[in-house]
Amino acid sequence: MLVISFILGAMLAIGIGIPEQALYAGVAATALNFVPKGLNLRGQLNIITATDVVTEWGALYRKQDQSTKDIINKLMQRSVTEGYFPVRLTTNTIMEKVSAEFARVLQRFQKAYTPIGGVTFKPLKIPLYKLKIDLAEYPDELEETWLGFLSGEGLDRKAWPFMKWFLMNALIQAEKDLELSEIYFGVPGSITNGTATDAGTSLKGIKKQINELNTASKLDKKVLGAVPTDAVEFVEYVEEMWGMTDRLLRNEVDFIFVNEDNHDLFRDGMREKYNTQYAQVDESKITKLRNDNVKLVGLPSMHGSNKIWFTPSWNRQAGFKRTTNAGGFQVENVDRLVKAYTDYSKGFGFWIGEYVVSNDVELT
């Protein structure tokens, strides 16, 4: 069968007037024998689903005044947490630094030479994780539907309006995936060749890193117990946690991070405990600690988590490799199938674990 396939492929090239391609055509025909029988390439794609649209308006396109402004995307989430990590552009897969800790050097004077001091260096690193977006669609699925305005007249499916709209929104969806599944809750998983990884397994998120610091006895953990649900008690919980932190570290902290619900609970507790009202205290101050210029920030990524954590800005770090790739795609036609892909590397972490402060909840 391999020999016959090669001969038929070569003869086909000769028959259509391109004898110089006979060798390549023969090899291509031979390769078809290695495709598993019954392979459903279509079943591996993220197929466009317009079933409900067809049910409502039929399997035909009627040109009216519909356009992309009539497509209302379901709720999307831009990445918020990422913005609180200073970004370092790198060409490496691991970001590296070294910490330096000095011993005491100052002493009272005497004529004898009595040297003291010294410095201890320790290696620091934050890994990056390679991420990707792979897409494959048949835009023709939309031509005989109400969404037919997204199709086109030319043969080049890449140029159809659908692809511009689709790829732009795919980048927004990637931000949502990062924020809600990866940057906080992410736990790297194993890779099965040829199978897409599950949500929440693409990189090591903040929660996992905090818990690993605790296991390694490097976390500045504050033992406070369960987080209260009463607004005033929650404010007192945060204030106690803050007061238990070394003043030298507190002077460097810019934000305290909580989930969005606890952020709102803190606001309510501040009003109730200190009898403040919107008319008396502006919006920028109602979420700050009473005696410090430190603001509570509610992160969408922490939804459902009662952890409270903070660290200086310089101790938080985001690494980004191949930044230009994150804003676009390589788009290709394969027959009438349009494929688009991009890949880049990101990592989020802390340089010095001892400067990360967290309450003692959700430690596994």
C-alpha cells in the first residue's frame, strides 16, 4: 500500500503538469497511510456553536442591519491582580536575584581594632511558565445563520470579519482565564501529550506559593483563626493582623489584599466602627487603615478565599517573556479551517518569603 500510494501520488503530479513535484506528492500520498482510520479532525476543534441562533431564526442569512455591535459578550474579566506585580521583561525562563543580609557593624569606639560585621548572600528565583492559546475554527459554520455578516466573500477565511472579532475577544478571554483560574488559585499540573491542560494548572499561583512558604517556615504567618463575617469584627481582625507585623516591614507595605466581598465588608465595618459616612470621608479613605496610609484591595482572583496577605511592592514580581506574542496571533489557513496560535511565558512570585505576611487560613 505504501508503494502504490507513492506511485499514485507521483503520477497525479505528473498528470496535472507539475512533474518537478512528483517526489513530494508521492511522499505526501504515502503519509496518508499513517493517519489513524476514523480520525475525526473536526472533533478536536473548538467548534463554533450557533445551534440556538439557527433554532430561533433558521439556517439562512438575511441581510438586515445586524453587526458586531449586536453581539453582546457574556461577562468578561480583565486581569486585575497582574497589575499589582511590577513587571520584569526577560529572555530567561527563571528570574534570579540574590538577597544580602548584613550583620551588625556599629560599635562603641576604642583604640583597639575590633572588626565585626559580615554579609550573608542567598539565591532567589521566580520561575516563568510557558503559556499558549491554540484556536481552530471553521468560519463557514456562520454563513447560513443570522451571524452571516461575520463571514466573507473571498476564499481566504483569515480575512473574514469573524476572525478579527474572534481573536480580539480570545485575548480578553485569556485575561479572564488568568485572573479567575491561574494567578491566585493555579497549581501546575502534568502535561499529557496531545491533550489540553485543565483550567487552573498552567502556573503556580499566589495561594500555592504562600502555602509553600508556610511549609518551609519562611512565611510571616499571623495566627488569628477563622475570618469573621461581622463587619466590625472583620475590621478589628485586619487591624490586629497589621499590628502584629513588624513596624519596619509595615513601613514598606503599600496594599493589603483580600477577596472582593471582604473588601466590601471592611468598608462597612469602618463606617460602623468609626461612625464615618460618605459625606464625611471620601471614597479613597474608607478602605484605608485608620492610622496608616495602607489600602485594602479586593482581588477578583481571590473569589471565595479568606486569605489576607501583603508584602512590599518591591518583593512582588511578575516576569514576562515574549511580550509581543501576548497581543496577537499567528493565523493560518488549512483548507477552509482557520488556525490561530500564540505563546509566551509569565510568572508571578515573591523574592523574599519572610517578607510575605498572611493569616493562618487555607494553608493546604
